[in-house]
Amino acid sequence: MRNTSPARQAMIKFAPALLLALCCVASAQTPQATPPPPAPQRAVQFPRPVEQTLASGLRVIVVERAANPLVAAQLLIKNGGEVDPPELSGLADMTAGLLTKGTESRDATQIAEAIEALGGSLDAGARWDASNATVGVMSSKIDQAIAILADVVRHPVFKDEEIERLRQQYLDNIRVSLGQPGAIARFVGARVVFGDAPYGHPLNGTPESLARIKREDIVKLHGQFYRPDNAILIIGGDIKAQNAFDLAKRYFGDWQKPPAALPVPDRNTLANSKGGRVVVIDKPDAGQAAVYLVRTGIERRNPDYFRGIVTNSVLSGYSGRLNQEIRIKRGLSYGAASTLDTRREVGPFVAFAQTKNQSGAQVADLLLGEISRLATAPPSEGELTPRKAVLVGTFSRNLEQVNGLVGQIGSLALYGLGLDEINKYIGSVQGITPADVQKFAVSRLDAKGANIVVVGNAKEFLPELSKRFPNLEVIPIAELDLNTGLLRKKKQQ
């Protein structure tokens, strides 16, 4: 009998262990048919904010968190793109964007250098219902940082050269967007639902409106709305409440309220609440079609808010129904999703996907079908549990950073909600049942109230889409006008 070498003996001895390891690797690479359930819910208690109102009317909110040595401060103006004059869309966002571009004592470079020297960040911008400037630094630098924050909000000079530089940046961005079917569909969808009402125009403006904005328009908007009785200062992080209140009084205490009354924005935001409109934007050079279903949703203060966000979560996300039906089952898109945009007034609900031009009509039908099906086939508890877990996880993760904590508190304050809602959010989400989702779908997301917008090479999908929607409107891209709810350029006389 031939002798076995020591090396061969070692290999034979090691073989069972190697085989076991290979099996484990193969098992690890094989995806589970059923994902593991979410971990048990843990009790979470976020810091409780405290607040004071200064004599000028400025509301100051402080939320202490000593877990890390950071502080964020946000000065929130309670108006944003909703107050843009009809012919000057983008004015509020442009005004906010210019805050950090020069004050009476510092130019844009000096502001940037001062923040950099503190190792901090400074940002400003506008959304639909608010404008803001936010600073974040180490807690030891917060005094200097709030001094800069107060300076940029209270004393901007709006130099002509900075206005022109920012205008060009905005024009470049909007021109890029107007070459993308998805962005065009989003802009058109807003006009379809809100028309010429405040939420209808593009928040960042159009090429025509941006060209019309003058320095005096910017100065006027700043003077009308940037005032202490229309502002909220939120300070959060590694700082004691009394120290924060002292800083607010030091840098904002002499901010005077103007004698003129605060302008009252137009709250008539809805234009096409009935729905049923189908609009095709013919863009022959589009490589794909963007398909948007858009209709009215709810406002942030609506009692159905938590039903709404859970319902939207069932539809959206990678494992949401829209993506399952359109991407995973049929391979018609890289992704399908939805958003429930809650604002001061009723905002939009949007479901969307981008697909090849030839399947544009099919995807429109699938979007409508999934929205309708939610009213007749509510989610099971098994389907609902992971979708609620996504909401809870995202909410909690955002609050781990002081910027997220300050932003959440600011949002609650902006919409007149109780600041303790941050400690009720998880329970409110977890308490939503399949019946709640079905109720919201029936009462708020009826597909009959939806509008369809398709942007793409119309000849590829129009014949099929016309069978489903014989009264659709076709607008050539060259005739599209986003400055009006009519969506069409006026014909030359």
C-alpha cells in the first residue's frame, strides 16, 4: 500500500472543514425568499424643546442635546415661493440664495472665509412655505456663528454683480432641467393641478421670469417678509437653553418690526382639484418618456397626515407597490415611486416612472391601476410592517444629526404644530392599520381625481394612449410655456 504524504494527510483532514465553509459561503450568497422581520420597536425619547418670544415678535426655540459637541441654528422666515409675484417666479428662492453673498460689513468671500475659519457651514434657500438660513459649528464657536447668521439675514446688500452671477447659475440649472423629460413632467404637473395659483409655478423660476427679476424686486420681498414677527429662530445641540436665549437676544434683540402690516399671501392654491386631465408634451428628441400621475393631496396640518404618509410608503420605495409592479414584475423602468408633498395649503400627490417611449401608455395605465387597487386591496399587516419601518427608520436617522433635529423642530413650528410631535411620530406611524390605508386611498387618492402627464417622443406612445384617453391634449415642446396655467405660448398676431 502506497504511503500517504504528510501534505496529503493534512488535506484529507482539512477537507470536511473546507466543504463546510464552502457551503456556508454558498448559503450566504443565496438571497432569502422572505426578508427577516423588523426588530422589536424600542422606546425613544427625543429632547423636549423650550421656547421664548422676544419683544420684537421673534420666536426662539431651543432643543438641548449634549450627545456630541455640535450646534445648529436656523433662522426660518415663514414665507417662501408661495409669495412670488405671478410674473416673477423664483424671486423668493433667489432672494434667500443671495443672503450669503454680501452684507453691509462683509462681502461674499469674507462671509465664506469667516465660516470656514470656524470650521462650520452656512446655507440659505427657500422652499414653498418658508425661506431659511442655517449655520452649523462646534459648540465652542456658536457665538461667532450666530453673529454671522444674524448679519446675513438682517443686513444683506444684494449687490448687482452677485445678483447677475446667481441669475446665471439659476438659468443654467433650469435650462438643463428643461432638457430632461422628468423635470418637464414635474413642472407641467404642477401647472395642471395648481394653474396660476401660488403653487403652480416652478419654485426656482423659468428662463423668462428669472430674466425679469430686478434688484428692487429682491429688496422689496426682503423688506416685506424678513422681519422678526414673521420669523422663527431654532437653536439645537450641545448648548444650554439659557445660553441660547442670551445669544438670540444679543444678536436679534434689536431687530425692529416694520410699521407696515405683514402682507397676507394668496391662500387660494387649487386650480384643477377635479382632475381627469391628460397632457402630452411632445419632445421628439427624448430618449425616454416620463410618466406622471398628479393630483391634490393634503395639507400638513390635516388629521389624515399619518394615514397619508404610511399610504404613500406602501406605494413608494424599492419594495413599494409601484416599483414592484412596474420595475420588478415587468422591467419597464429603473424605478417607480410616489410622493405626498404636504405643505401649508393642500400640496400635490405624485406617482411617477420613466420608461422607454414605446411603453409610455402602458406605464400610465399601470400607475392608475395601482392607485385604484389600493382602495380595493389594502395592504396586509405583513406588507404594512416593513413599509412603516422605513418611515420610522428614516425619521429617527434624520434626528441623529443636529441639523436634522433643528430642521424637524422648525417644520413643526412653521406649520403651527405641537413641538412634542417628534415624540409622537413613531407611535402615530405604528398605529396606522390596513383599514386606515384603505380609507385614505378611497377618500384622498381616488384615481378619478388624478391627472396624467407624459413627456417624450409622442409618436411612439400616442396611438395607444389615445385609445385609453381620447380627450388628451398634445403640446409640442416648442409651444410649451411654464409661465402660465394654460401651458401654451400665445400665438403671434
